[in-house]
Amino acid sequence: HDGIVATYSYCVVKLINFCFLSDAVSTSAYSSPAKSLGDPGITPLSPSHIVKDSDADDAVEQLFLVVVAIDFGTTSSGYAYSFTKEPECIHVMRRWEGGDPGVSNQKTPTTILLTPERKFHSFGYAARDFYHDLDPTESKHWLYFEKFKMKLHTTGNLTMETDLTAANGKKVKALEIFAYALQFFKEQALKELSDQGGSDFENTEVRWVITVPAIWKQPAKQFMRQAAYKAGMASPENPEQLIIALEPEAASIYCRKLRLHQMIDLSSRAPVNGYSPSDTIGTGFTQAKEHVRRNRQSRTFLVENVIGEIWSELEEGDRYIVVDSGGGTVDMTVHQIRLPEGHLKELYKATGGPYGSLGVDYEFEKLLCKIFGEDFIEQFKIKRPAAWVDLMIAFESRKRAAAPDRTNPLNITLPFSFIDYYKKFRGHSVEHALRKSNVDFVKWSSQGMLRMSPDAMNALFKPTIDQIIQHLSDVFDKPEVTNVKFLFLVGGFAESPLLQQAVQSAFGSRCRVIIPQDVGLTILKGAVLFGLDPAVIKVRRSPLTYGVGVLNRFVEGKHPPEKLLIKDGTRWCTDVFDKFISADQSVALGETVTRSYTPAKPSQLVIVINIYSSEQDNVSFITESGVKKCGTLRLDLTGTDASVPSRREIKTLMQFGDTEIKAMAIDVATSKSVKVGIDFLNY
């Protein structure tokens, strides 16, 4: 990795592991049993210390005309924007063509279609409808992807080479699919901005914000950034143009602005589908209250530049939980208020899991397998993929009609090709299968529908909701999470009255449960506000422990004998993990950690720096399990002045707190420096 480029913008904390290697040292010079990992040849110069360096020379803040946030969801996606000159107006993207009955289409489904030649064809409703209208003989050659974002959460060893599988079973690189999707949003947004302004809008004038779940591991966050670079939104040379925002943080920022009329306090009323009963469900928001300004087809929300009433009840040190429940994941973050500015401090690191509303779809699929047989359902999905998509769309709109007090059954239309294919496959009718299946709460109606009793529908929600409630209970039991005043329930799944009721009955006695009115757009609007003022989040919890590998003087009895390395007569302990910051430690935004090292061999001129991370917080050696190398850096000091002091000081600075963390190494005597780029995908 000699030619590593010093970009320092990945969405990760950067820490430096110093391996100072001389070009000339040959391995035969070591009389030692230690199998050193790449021979770290530096040693701490001084006791470890942390310097809070607030006046680190900050990069000159670029001026963008507009902030565009993209909420790239598992099930649906959308964008919103705000001009930096009028930050109180948030415009949610124009209405999309297409749309489903019973589903407010402010966002578009996260579905993508590639031609048989693997070129981008369409995204969203357009992709779904085009794919659906293809003849089955043709459609099997087209590559259709849906709900593919979950792959980033579930893949343990994510790399740039990870594949996604299309509906027809063919594989495509995940990076390509994500880049196509982001490029689609980039083009849509720039086109809308150009139409509004009457002149072409350049990408350089936009600051992009992409939201990701807070519980994603670092490689997934870096993967999103790489996909955005590939889509041309920003570049490694200009990383500040793109912010990777955490979904619950974005929601939290928007919730601060809520006025009383813009939310539903579950402690004082019955749950409804995220709307007050007088509203027309179809619009998905309350025009009068939201002061909607219609600007051609754009939807504009006024965010008053005040702190909302609920927020004004919060005092210094008060805590609240944001539960972001989406299609794929649910993640929760505990924040604490810091006055006077009302900055947010993350109190407990983001937790959660794959408990999104997809779990309900999965239960429905299990139910179909129980009735019609797993072999049939598997075959049907492969042979009639478009009809399967149709069936899931029909289920989606009924899923949204599920409510705790519902008494009348829910009807789900079976596509004709399902009924037809089943008869061919089994030799008897769908009706016969239902009668035989002893699933008594699902009946066949003569109009060609599955009739589900409300209890049957509620049973499909139960496993997913139980997991969410269980996880929340675990969080509430943590010592850091005492005295929580509010629980904000946000994200698309928060529209479900069943989830609302479950959260209210489990936690309503401990805190007030609040749901923003247009709950599915909360994250999108918060992400825009975050892009306008990224400094609003002041303290985060580090997701990983970072440290540098060094040589320490060998201490008999303290250090394991296999780590002994004798070099030029000095006894060293090798592979020591010198910790910069621990997992779950609080890190203030912009906080700089500084350490000083010196080459173990004074004549060394090429310094190779390796970087390590671990999910554990007590790490002693870089050889321990779970310690991962995540970066390399070279500091070349050849050709520098001979009058360098014998104990050369190499200073390491690391600036923490953003989703991207910057680090550099400086040779104090000559001021030569090098910046580091951390990489979780290519090691």
C-alpha cells in the first residue's frame, strides 16, 4: 500500500497506528522470538495525553447555495431541500408519478430496474410499474431490485465487491446499484432546482446529506460515501460536500422545532394513523397547520426559527429517546439537552436491530408458505416475480389499515396469475388449499381475495413489535437512561397504530410518547436542518476503540514472553495497542487527541503508520481477536536536514466527532506532515 492517497474523509474515526520502518532494516537483525506484525518501530515519547485543541486550523467553510438531503430508505426514499438563504423553508420533493391506493406517496419505493444489458433503466414507481408490465418471457431478463439497503446491515464482511441479487437471481455489484440510485436522486433534485430557478443548477452549489441508520457499522457508512462519490455527488478531494447523517440524530434535530399543533401526544389520546381524524388521510399532512406554501408542485414546510413548546419544557440535562422505526431497521438514540443553545449530546450509543416493518412482510410470507406450501411460494417468486411484487403491494396497503381496535376483516386481492399458477402447480384450487390448511383466521372470499381477521393481521405484527419493545426495555434499564422525559417515535413504521399503542402501553408511565405529525418525513426534514447547521450535534459516543501499535520497553512479569523483541540491544514489547479513544467514550465535536512518538531506531527515515480499531474497549495488543487494521500511511523523511535532534518527535493529531474523522502525523523538527484516510472496506 505504498502509494496510498492521503484522502481523509471516510465516515470513520481516524486513528493512527505507528509502524516506523526503515527501508534498510533486514529481518535477520532481530534476535527475538516475537512474530511482529509489520514490525512497529515507534515508542511513546511521553505519557499518553489528550489535548482539547479548539483552535485547530479549521478548513475554510465552503459556501453552498442549497442543502439537499436524501432519505435513502429500505422500503421508500425521497429528498428534500432548503436554500441556505432561507433556511426556514424546507421543500419536500415534487409528487411522484404512480402511487398506490392507501399509501401517501410523498416518497417513492426504493426499487431499481436495470435493462438486460445491466444499464440503469428506472427507479421507484416507474421501475416497479415498467417491470410489472413486461411480458413474463421478457421480464426474466431484466434486473429488478427492491429492499436492497438491508444488505449493508446484514453483510458481515462488506467490501466494494459485495453483490446484490436481482429478482431473477442474477447478481450485480452492490456499489453499482447504490451509485445508480444516488445518481437518480442527484439528477432529479438538480432538475427540480433548475426548473425552480429557471437556470441550470450546478452540482458544486449543493451540499448533499445522505441519512443512514445509526446502528450501521463503519464499513456500511463508508460504503454509502463511496457510492455517493461514484454517483458524482462529491469526491475524495472535496469530501465536505457530502455529509453522512445518522437517522435518529436527524429526527432529533427536527423534533426540537416541533410546535404543539405539529405532533400527537399519545399520552393524551388514542393512536390513529399519524393523523388527526379530521384530516384527509390522502394528503398525508395537515395543510392549514403546516402553513404549506405551494410553489408549483413543491411541498414547502415552514420551520419556524424557534424552539418548539415541548422543547421549551426541557431543562439543562434533560434526556429523551428518539426511536427511528423504518422499513428495515429500528434504531434508538438517547440524547441530552445542553443549554443555552440547546445543543444535543448523545448519552448512550445508538442501538437497535433489524426490527423494521419488513418483519411484518416476512411474517405474511411465512403465512402464505403455511397455507400454500413453501415450495410453491419459492417457485412463484421466481417464475412470476412481477405478480409477487403485486401481491406485496396489495398487502402493504392492508398492512397500513391494521389498527388495535379494528373489527372488520382485511381483504387482500390475490393476483390472477397466483390463482392460475397455483392450480397448475398443485392440481387443485387456492380455495381448496385454504380449507385444508387449518389456518382458520384466513378465509377465501368469492371475489378472489384472502380475508384476514384483524387478529390474524395483528399476529403478523406481533414478533416485530415484541422485538422493538424488548429492545427499548433493555435500553430503559441502562443506568445512563434514567429520567427520560420524552420518547419521540419517528420513521415510516411509526405510522402504525399497533406500534404506537404497544410503545404507549409499555412506556407511557415512564415518559411522554410523542409522534410528529408527518412522521414519515421527519428524518428527511431533520437531515436538511443538519446540513444547514452540522454543528448542532455536540457530543457523540465513539462506536469503536481506536489505537496505534507501538513498542514499549519490555517489563518482565508484565508483558507476555512471546512479545519480547530485542533490537539493537534494547528489549521491547511488540504489538502494543496504544489506545487513543475507547468504544462508547464521549467525544466532543472537533475534539483533538494528540500524542507524541519517537522512532525506536533514530536513523529511521521512512515511517509507516498502521491504524487499528476494535469493538472491545479493553485492548492490549494489536494481535487480539477483533482488532482490525483500517489504514496505512507513510511519512517519508528522506532528504530532511541532518541537524535533526536525536530523539525525533512525531506528533499525531486526531480530530473526532463528525461521522468523518480526520487525522494527521507531523514530524515536529521539519514540519513535514501527512494526512490519513481510514478504510474499512479494503483491508
